[in-house]
Amino acid sequence: MNPPVDPTEPDPLAPAVDPRDERLSAALDGPADPDFVAGSAPVTDTDDRARAVAAARDLLAVAPPPLDDLTRRRMLRNALDAREAPTHGRRGWAARAAAPAAAAACVALVVLGVWALIHAGGSSNSSSKSAASATSGPATKTAAKIDLREVSDPAVLLQKVEAALRGTAQSSTPDVAPAPTTATDANGPAVACLSAVRVPAGTHAGVLGPATFHGAPAVVIVARDGPRILIYVLATPGCRLLSSQFLRQ
Amino acid sequence: MADAPDLRLDEDLARRASSGDRAALEALLARHLDQIHAICRRVLGHPEDALDATQEALIAISRGIHRFDGRSRFTTWMYRVATNAALDEARRRRRRPIASEHLPEKASAADATDAVDARLDVDEALATLPPEFRAAVALRDLAGLDYAEIAVVLGIPIGTVRSRIARGRGALADRLGNRDHPSERPTPRAARPERSP
């Protein structure tokens, strides 16, 4: 329960509020304000500011888009499971969703990192980086391995990246396919997008694979940032940031 | 605001959930998940942070429902938990370095639908305000709480509730006013809260 409130206490955050805005706003709320007196604060339709404040109120009443079913189910399951589980401090919803995959992802990343290092020996002039190197070490030259297809749904994007990092995408995620054999050539624009992603110092971004975002060509880039795997979807060509997500471990 | 049957259902589910009924708790959380998410989303102005805060709120409700004593409405308690989760997330966000700008909705804006544009306006206008102000606005305009309930949820005087709501609406009204004068409209980058590189 919150402590008792001193009604005379000034607002410690208190940026200036236009007294007229306050009157107009309170008038819009009518009886919701206990100090409201009917007819005491007339708001006329001819008043531009009154109309703007009323329009703002209407816009603020529009709820954000509802969560998708997959996210809802995950969140509810996490909350119900947490009731029985001991407290381990705070972890984000994505981390809770990804926790079972995290250990497998780490193993897969180590294997991919070794593979990337081996193949890097044959090429010294490449600037491209793999998803493995992005999450485990130095820059290497590898083509994107997986076509992630449609990733405009954030929950689907997370699911596909989890699956891809587990290395089981082709077998367990029907809507993920091997990249075409020309992936290396087609990967030029994707690799170019690596430089468009701003990642923290000391981390490396890598191309996970081509995808589509609302049907338009895109590329998925990942980077490890401490306990997080950052996920970026960029348009190809153009490298415009379309979406970003993260997984926590 | 919820009508009487909704309130009775909430209180019934909350009572059963507090005594260990898992199905009742699930039903209760499912009933209010979207509203909790909406509050978190509006307070934080950022989709991923809102998901984190929503999850934290759901877990806090799940773990704390046995302490809900029914002296206040369940929704009042729930909104307090949700608002605290969102404000905690906002404080954490200030402290933690972010890898890059998270602008997922900007991509949607390229499609230039009115709904997305309006949502951007709301987020960007409110981003100029502290999260505590956004919380007051969200509790009033999204949750439909009256000033007295908001004062209880946020632990602030009613006069402060009034001024915070006015400030939030005023910021958005300013932005709407600039729609007809694009040169005066702040850029999305400038209007968004500063995030560490």
C-alpha cells in the first residue's frame, strides 16, 4: 500500500503545466475529478485549444494493439509457473520464454563458432560475419544459412531466431527453410547491412539469414551483448531498420 | 470502467485465486492481460520494455495474490502492481545501456496508416514527459480510473493527478497542433527519450 498522501505536497516532478490546459483537461473528465462542479468550466467547440486537448484525450484512450496469442500464452504460463517457483530475481519475458533454449543455443554457438573459425582460414579479405562469429568471436566469412521467411510478427521472429540458434530450424520450424544455394551471392546486400547496425563496442554483428518483413525482402542480423542476443531486421536493399528484438539469457 | 458483473467476477476470481485456485488465477490474469500490457506500453512507450514490464506485473500478481485482502478493488491493486512494474522498468532502462535504437514501429510508419501514425504521435508526445506523468494519463484515459483512484494507485495528491493528466494531454495537443505545420514538428529522434549508444 502506498503511504498516506499529503494533499498540500507539491509535485516533485512538476514541469510547468498550463493552468488553462489543466482546467480544460479537468473539465473533460467531469465528475471523475472530485473537485468538478457542473457548469464551472465551460469548454466551447470554437476554442482551438479545447478541441486539441479533447482530441488528445481521445487519442490517448486508444489502446495499443493487443498481444498475439503466442505471447499471451507464454506470459500466462510464465506467471503461473513463477507462482510455484522460487524467486531468482528479475528476468524479462523473453528470457523466460527462451530459457529452455538458452543452454542449447550456447552449445550450438560454440560449435558454429569453431566451424566459422576453421572456414575463416581460407579467406582473408572478407568483411562479412556469421551469426556464430557475432555471438562468439572474430569476423569470419560465411553465408547466411537459413531463410527465416516472414518475420514481421515479433513473437514469430523470436521463435525463429531461437530455433535457428538452436540449429534445429529446418527440422522443427516448418516456416523456416534452407537458404537458396545462391545465398552467398544474394547475401551481398545483407552483409552490407551489417555496417548499418549499431551495436555496443566489443560486440560483433552477424547475418543470421534472409527473411521477409510484410512480404518485403529483409535480413536478420544478430549480435551478442552480454546476456542478450540482439536481433535486428533490416530491409534489403537500403538497410532500413524494420524491427528489433532481444533474447535474454 | 468495469460494470458491476465484471467487478463481481473479478472479486470472485481474485478470492479463489488467493486461496490457491490456479484456474481462477489464470482466468483472472487472462482477463486483464491486455489492459496491463496497455498500461505498461503507454508508460514505457517501447514495445519490448512493455513486454518485460507486463511479464513482471503478471508474475507479481501471481505471487502476491494471496496477499490481496479484498479491501480495495482487485483492479485498483492490479493497476498499482502494473504501474509499479512499468515504472521500475523505466528506471532500469535509464540505467542500462541499450545496444541500438529500438524503433520497430518506425518501420510500420513507412506504411503510413493513420493508426500507426497516431500511435507514433502518442508515443513521441508522451516521451517528452517523465514516466510518472504517462502513468497518470494511462490510468485515466486507458484504464478509466477516476482521479481519486489514480491518486491511490500512484500515491500522489489528487491535485497532482489533475496536473499530470493535463500535462500529458497538453503535450499531445501540442503535437497534434503541429501536424498542420510540419516544420514545427519535432523529429522522432529528437522527441524520443535519449538512449545510450
